[in-house]
Amino acid sequence: MLIVDKELCVGCGICEDSCAFGAIEVVDGIAVVSEACTLCGACVDNCEVEALRLEGVEKNVQVDLDNWNGIWVYCEYRSGSLSSVSLELLGIGRKLADARGVKLAAVLIGADTGDTADNLIAHGADIVYRADDPGLAYFTDETYGAVLTDLIKQHQPEVVLAGATAIGRSLIPGVANTLGAGLTADCTQLDIRADDGALLQTRPAFGGNIMATIVCPSSRPQMSTVRPNVMKELEYDAGRTGEIVDVALEPAQLDSKVRVLESVQAENDDVNIQESDILVGGGRGLDSEKGFELIRQLASSLNGSVSASRAVVDAGWIGYPHQVGQTGKTVAPKLYIACGISGAIQHVAGMQSSETIVAINRDENAPIFDVADFGIVGDLFEILPKLISKIEGYQKS
Amino acid sequence: MKIIVCVKQVPDAKDVRLDPETNTLAREGVQSIMNPYDQHAVEEAVRLKEKLGGEVTVLSMGPPQAVDVLKQAISCGADHAVLVSDRAFAGADTWATSYTLAKAVNKIGAFDLILCGKQAIDGDTAQVGPGLAIQLKIPFVTCVQKIRDASESELVMERMMDDGYDVVAVDYPMLLTVVKDLNEPRVPSLKGKMRAKKAEIQVLSAEDVGADSAKIGLAGSPTQVVDVFPPPPRGERAILSGSIDEQVEQLVEKLAAYL
Ligand SMILES: Cc1cc2nc3c(=O)[nH]c(=O)nc-3n(C[C@H](O)[C@H](O)[C@H](O)COP(=O)(O)OP(=O)(O)OC[C@H]3O[C@@H](n4cnc5c(N)ncnc54)[C@H](O)[C@@H]3O)c2cc1C
Ligand SMILES: Nc1ncnc2c1ncn2[C@@H]1O[C@H](COP(=O)(O)O)[C@@H](O)[C@H]1O
């Protein structure tokens, strides 16, 4: 509990300002703590008169933290292909493993995975645990969860990372809960603390308005899902060597109460915007669904795909798979052209790592210009047709 | 059919902002609302009840003022409401929250279906639903975008994936987390509002639900927030100049590498 020493408190209000959760208020010259308190301790550190302290928050530390070792990455394999975030996670995993002086292992679950395991080694893994079985052709939380949970129990890695994808954000919470492990969702930055091996997991909270760093002080493994397109994969190096361990499966692990009847791929092949090098994003400035015609034309002239802000997805002008941002996808294309998008922090959170950002908006104060490399202030209905014809002309010449 | 819906009261995230001058959170007038995804969960529960018969109980863990969202759910058609509230829950992460909710579900009694939102917009974690299912040892399906068929024995539904969707069938009991595409939540009727006003909300403490004090609140949470800070500052503004034609011309030159 957060205790306020009424004798020491001077009612200065510094704690009120330092609380990200709005849980402290100065009432009649004394700090008062509400239920919203998460016991993060930010106020305790900031209190100049040492009137605040946390009490009774020591936890039962698992005695054998040191018995857990190695960095693991769950590598997602679906419909015959490996998700690209798997390779990105091997990149950051390699760094963490080297910092700790431990091995980096990849867990590959699926059917007909071919030479994927070799690919994982070439991208940095020292060990690949491969569970390849026709019974794992379709993803279910129960089957994949059983395989992953049992492997973790057996080998005791200190860290387990997975992509914050539809599968990762379903599978990993179940596994973490079974293990009683701490799990941080949607991380955008990972570091390891040298002295105690604590994984410092940083993620956006409150729709990206603040960042929070989270640790798991007393339990192992430390688990995180990580947003696609924020970590860098290593160069493919066929010279890397590693060990492939084929996992022997029990029939019980292949049993699921969830029966997958069918797996339907979206008919639009441009839907997977995370894989595109060039994205043209449309926002509410397009005025209507019809406005997307211009966006599609520009995208096709550039051989790119179409993305969108949440406002237009909510309005039903385009489907959710196209949404970029905090509650949509994180993308990092070579080129992102934002048209009629204001640049709210939640949208920017999903595209700011793009190599080059172009913004077209008639409001010169729109925050999108703060992240843009090139901005044009003006009416997109005037600019886009000109841009499209210039680009088409350029390509012909 | 007995359905339980987990609803959370959250600050309206669009109101939570960093004051650029002082770098602190400007919270003046921040509204508390029912987590938007949970509204869709309540709506689906009421629709299933209307189709198959039964009862809907809404459940929330939170401070006393969370009764507001429970009343809102009743005004939209839920029958009963339970609030688990205790200072000892402070600092609960998703593990401790799902443990506490599981204890409360056991207290409520038999159920066929539990519905949760995909995620709560304050933390955006999407972990409590699956965690609760694991604690209760029942199967779960996340990100359900459509219920194709609902019968007395099973549900057939579409779960959203990154590259499309999967069609899955599950027998009761089960837990689902839902996305916004599932339905359009109704606006409460006048009668519903009257019912909500009069509704008795059962409030349970940690002890009432038989929760182990080592497993709730911060003590029961494997994760801990150690730092909060504003997102990194943005770069310099870079706006082209000249007439629109000149700007377009310049832009195409700058983008030559991508054409
Ligand atoms: C918890 C939370 C999560 C969120 N997650 C996301 C997310 O994942 N992704 C996301 O995008 N948003 C998200 N949002 C919403 C976000 O805050 C904004 O509301 C949204 O991004 C705005 O979309 P927009 O830029 O299209 O619309 P607006 O903000 O309305 O901007 C439209 C812009 O178009 C310009 N414009 C209008 N007409 C023209 C014209 N003719 N020519 C040129 N310019 C024109 C205007 O100047 C304006 O800047 C989230 C919000 C919250 C609270
Ligand atoms: N304190 C709570 N009380 C009731 N339901 C909750 C609570 N926290 C989370 N949930 C449910 O779990 C879902 C996912 O929340 P989260 O894992 O916090 O993103 C929410 O949409 C709710 O349905």
C-alpha cells in the first residue's frame, strides 16, 4: 500500500503531477491516494520531503531464479510461412542472449515446416525446438499452448518473446497464465539489466500517451509480446551453425476442444500492409469512402498498398486490416504517404519508424507534419491527381 | 443459458494527454467509461439470451464507482451485476486480475459462456480473457468477429487473424473475447434505464470470493511498473514551399528512389 506520512507531507502537489494514473490528489494540503494507485512508486521517488512510502509490497521471490537460463523466441508459422516478426525477434533475442552470455533458442510449431529451422539458425538462433506434426497444421491455443508450456517447463528459459500478432496475443497470455509468469504486451523496446538479468520491457500505455517500463522481479520466465516492425532482424548468414531438436509429442498435446473448421485468407492480397514497402495512408480528410479511389490510384502507381487511420476504419470506409496505429498494425515501410491524416499520437505510434514519411494535409498545424520528411500543405483533392500523373509520367520516361 | 460478461471501467483514453509544457498528464475532466470492447460483449450476451433464453450476469473488478458501468450494462439488458472491490486489489496486473475474476466467477456459480472484450483501452493488454479461461480450465477463443451459429450445445464463430479469419466450433463452457465488428451495441431503453436505477449490485470483497491474499493485488502480480515517461519528442517540421505544382514536382524528385 502507498502510505502518506501526514506529518511530513507539505501538500506541494509534486506527487500529483508525477502520477501517471491520476491516483493522487492534494486535498486540504495533504496527498490523498485513490484506488487507481498501481503502486508504481513514481511519486515516492519524486517526493522531496520523503512523505511517501510503499509498504507490504515485498513479494515471495521464486527461490530458483538462477535456474532459469537462455533467451527464447516463439517463431510463428502459419499457412506455410514464417511471420517476419519471428526474425525480428531473433535479432533482439541475439542481443539479449549475448548480453547475458546465454543461448538463443527458437521454438517452431506447425506442420510441414520444411527448412524453416535452418532459416532460423541462419538468422541467429543457437537451438531450434521444432514441433512439426500434421496435428499442428492449424493454430489452436490449446495444442500450441500445451507444446510451448511443456517445453518451457522442461528447459526453463529466463526470457520468452513472441510477436504481438493475432496468434501471439492469444497464445502467449494463456501460456504465461498457466506458468504463473509475468507477461508484458506490445513491447516496443527491450533491454536487459546487467546485474540481475531483469528484462526491462517498455510499452505504450493509455493509447500511446505515455510509455511504461515493466519488470518481473520475482518470477521466471519473463515473457513479452513485441510489436512487429520495431526490432531489426539480423542478416541471413548461412555460415551460422546451431542445433535442431525435434520435439517428441504426446497425443494429449494434440487434443483441442476448439475445432478449426476452416482457415480463410482475406481475398485482398494487399491486406497484409506490414509486408509492403510502400504505403499510402488515407484519413478523414478524404471526406468519404469515394475518396479512397484516389488513395488506391496513388498506391497502384507506386506499386504499394493502402492503409488508413482509425477514424476512417470506424466510419466503415475501409476494413480493419488496413488500420495503422496503436490499436491497428505497426508498419515500417520504406515510404509512407499520409493523406488527410491529422497525425494523432495513436496513428503516429504505428508508422513513425517508416524510412521516409510524406504528409499531405490542408492544415499547416496538423501534427503529422512533425514526423514528416516532406510535407505539402494543401487540398489533397487538388494535389493527389497532380501527384499521380507526375509519378506516372516519371515512370514512363 | 448462463452467460457472464466481464466489464471494466476505464478512463476515456482520448482525454488522457501529456501537457507539453510540464510533461505531466493533463487529467482535468477525464471521463470514466465502460471499456468500448466490453460494450460489444454485453450486446452479444443479451442477443444470445434473447435467442436461447437464460440470464446475463455482468462482473467487474474495480473501485466502488465501477458500479456505474455495471448499471449501464443492466440498462442494456443484463440481468444481474457483481462488483468485486477491495483496497487489497491495488496494483493487480493481468495475472492477479484473472485470478480474482476466476474466484468471483466460482462464487457466482455455474455458467455456460463467459464473454470479455478483446482488450481494455487503458492497458491494451488483451491478457485477462485468456488468463481467466486458463484459471477456470475452460477453452477460449480470442478476437471473435462473428457468431455464425449459436445452439444449445455449441457455438460456431469466426475469429479474426492477421491474414483473414478462422472458423471454429466449440462446445460450452467456453470463454470468448470479442472485437467491435461483432455487433452494434444498442442504446439503453427508457425501461432499461429505470431497471438500472433500481438494480441491486452485489459487492464482494477479496474475502467474500475466497481469494488467497498472496495471489491478489501487487503481491500476486508477477509484473510491476517501474517507470512511466512521455513518448519521445517528435522531429523538426519539414514543409515544402512554392506553388502546388512546384511542390509536387519537388516531391517526385525527392521520391525518385522509390519510383
Ligand atoms: C485508445 C485509442 C487508440 C487509438 N488507436 C488508433 C489507431 O490505431 N490508429 C489511428 O489512426 N487512430 C487511432 N486512434 C484515433 C486517433 O486518436 C485519431 O482520432 C485518428 O487517428 C484520427 O484520424 P484522421 O487523422 O483520419 O482524422 P482527423 O483527425 O479528423 O484528421 C483529418 C485530417 O485531414 C485534413 N483534411 C481534411 N480535408 C482535407 C483535404 N481536402 N485535403 C487535405 N487535408 C484535409 C484535416 O486537416 C485533418 O488534419 C486511437 C484513439 C484512442 C483514444
Ligand atoms: N478489472 C476488470 N474487471 C472486469 N473485467 C475485466 C477487468 N480487467 C479486464 N477485464 C476483461 O478482460 C478484457 C481484457 O482486458 P485487458 O487484458 O486488461 O486488456 C476486458 O475487455 C474485460 O472484458
